[in-house]
Amino acid sequence: MGEGLARLGSSSDECRRIGATVKTSLLAAYQALPPSLQSVAASARGLYLRRWRYSRRTDRDVEAILERDTWNAHQWRAWREERLAAVLDRAATRVPYYRDQWQARRRRGDRAAWDVLPNWPILEKAPLRQNAHAFVADDRRPRSMFHEHTSGTTGTPLDLWWSRETVLAWYALFEARWRRWYGVTRRDRWAIIGGQLVTPVSRTRPPFWVWNAALRQLYLSAYHVAPASVPQYLHAMQRYGVRYIFAYPSALYALARAADPALARSLGLVVMIANAEPVLAHQREVIEETFGCPLRETYGMSEIVTAASECASRQLHLWADAGVLEVIQGGEPVAPGSTGDLVGTGLVNMDMPLIRYRVGDRGAVAADDRCACGRGLPVLLAVEGRIDDVLYTRDGRAIGRMDPVFKSQSPILEAQIIQESLDAVRLVLVPGPGYSDADGGVLARRIRERLGDVVVVVERAASIPRTANGKLRAVVCAIPKDQRPSIDAGAGQG
């Protein structure tokens, strides 16, 4: 229905307004239902998603993916070169945005070959956001494809379309590397803490969740996790017999801080899979200790130009068959191990291909792919943070990792660092039991150790506001963009 309505609009903004109106109406109708009927509605939606995501071939595809995990560099190079060539040719000849771009280059006398990836310009989010339909291949009809709408962490919503082939391929990768690596499958009962408004935010009594029988999924609200409700969350997981949790690490940390360890461990969880936010060291320590099972970090995005998952050796492995990832600084590739902007070319979505797409994160890729786990996949050293979440020193250095400021013993429940100028930072924190002003002073000192001689204002709060999709931004750069030092001009990365 959303795709059909989108065709009525004369611009992406108009389409989005119409779609938002319909979505708001449907959400209001859903939330007006009693909890039992909400589960029926969620299960109906789950059945629809299951039909898109899985087929008789899924298990066979998963086995092929797991076999590729052990490939050597030569095998990966041959596979990726063939796949990349097909993606680039299709983009240049069948995708209106890229075809127009290459035709304009030819008219100017540019004879660069489109089968060479560096010959393509870097794609920013703005063109995709402004005219998403131009990125869909002309032999595909968006109304017959799966529509993925992302609200965007920093207020930059995107509309994406996936063919059935793309959906099946992506969820086979998901099944292999975000489940099978950890000893679970889609057939197990599981819980998820995500950004969907599965229950009204105003609700003060449980249930703060909905059961989706079609996907064997207990969807827990990210907006109701609080010390008073945590026992109810744990009892719900116990009642539904979930084997693993897929959740934002900030939500898992909030659960762990308020949970009775005996009850948490009695759930018998196999693994907790973190997504959408970086896993901070102090979060990992508390979560694993409370629940008595490993926490595994993942990295991915709706644009599916790259993805990664953590192995038992705590290395974050890039999915070499999901995309080609470049690390760019000042428009040029950086040496392995150095930090820069992450730029991805997707190898999964042949029908809405994104070529050299700047994903909005900064990070580094290891020079050596060897890992004790035995997999031949590249290693993503770290995702330093979104470009908008990099903080700056007075001398122009960019600081991307602030989690060492916080320790597992810190008497705070959650915190957010907000930089509003090169001279001032606000630390907004939710105090926990035993917190004192001295603890805030320690955290302020640690921030100054990393940013230099800046004013750090410590503010207490009852909670930290989440984004539209329920995520916690632990670090926010609020300096106007025209006043920020240029990372590309050569500033170092902390």
C-alpha cells in the first residue's frame, strides 16, 4: 500500500508526507487494540515478513555462506570481482541516476571505464534522499518490491526498495552470520528490543511487548525499559521461552543494571546480539556478567552496502559478500589500520545498487585478516562513530571513541556527551545508586583528558531522550557544521 501511494506524489518529500500520514493512522489503529489483538496484528505482519524473507532455498543458501567463510584471499577476490563487475554494469546501464551521470560524462569527453570502481564518484546521502526512485533499475517496479523506510539516526530518512531476490539473499546472510555463528536459528524463540512502537509510549502498566508468533519473536518496547519494569521484561522472556536477545546495547545495559542476576541467568540465554549502536566496554562487562552468556556485536545498515559480525575471538568480521568497503580520508584511500570515512558498494541489492556510498560512519579495517576463529573474512577494527558524532579538540583533532570515559563501576545508568562548541561540552547523565557530585567530577576529568582544556558541564537527568527509532546517541556533536574543523583537511583521529 505504501509503494502504491508513493507513486501519487510529485516529489520524494510529498511521497514521504503521504506515507507518514498513512503510517500514523495505521499505528493509531493498532495501538487502540487490546494487547491480545495487538499480538494477532503483529503475527499477521510477521507472516508477511516471513514470506518475503525465507523460502525453501534459505537453508541451502545459509550453508553456502558458511562455506564461504573459510575461503582464502584468492577465492574471495575472484568471487567479488565477478559480482562487482555485474553490479557496476547494471548500475551504469539500467539505473537512471547512474546512467544519466555516465552519459553526461561521455558528452564531456570523459572516457573513464565504469567497470573500475575508483572511477565512480562518492555518493552522498542527499541525492538518495531527494530522489530515491532514480536509484531503482528501470526493469523493476518499486510497487512490486519490498519497501524499506529508515527514519535515520540523525534525522535523514531514506526510502529503499529490495526485490524478493535481495530480501532472500540478505536474510540468508543474516541467518548465517547473525544467528548460526552463535548457535541459534530463526526457528528458535527470541526477543528483540527495537524502535517499533509496539505499545503506546504512554502505557504505564505491562505488557510492554507483543508476541509475533509467525517469527517466534517477542518484541519488547525500547521506550519502557526502566528499573521498575525490568523484572516484568525478564518474566516475559521466561514465559515465552526465548533463547537469545537481539537488541540495542544501551537497552541491554539498562536491563542488566536493574536485573536480578539470578533471574537473568535463569533465562538460560545462549547469546545476546547487539545491533544499531556501538558496544561500549563497560556495557559488555556488565551485560555478560549479569546474564551469564556472551554479547556479540554486529554492524549493518538498511542500505546493506556492508555488514559485520563479531566472532568468538571478539573480532568484528566484515561480510565480504555483502559489499566492498573503502576507508576514505580527504577523498583518498587510507592505509590499512588508519581511520577514515566508510564508503561502501553493495553486492547484494542489484536492483537498487548504491555505488561508493558514504554510510556516515568512521572506522578502520585491519591490514591482517587472520583470526583465531579461522574465518577468512576481513576484520573491521572499530566503528569510531558517526561523522556527526565525532568530537573535536581546539587544535582540530577528531575524537571518535569516548567510551573509555565510562567504567563498569561508574554509578550512572546512562549518559550522553554533547559538544556545542570547541570550548564546551555537556555531560548529561542519569545517576544510579550511590552517585555523588564527585563521580561527575571524575567523568568530567576523563573527558578533558581526551578533548583538552574544555569546560565540562555535568547535568543530571531522569532519562536520556532516544532518537525516532529508539536509539541512544551516546555522543552528539552539536557544533554547527560550518564551524567544525575539517577532518578531511588532515586532522588526526583520536
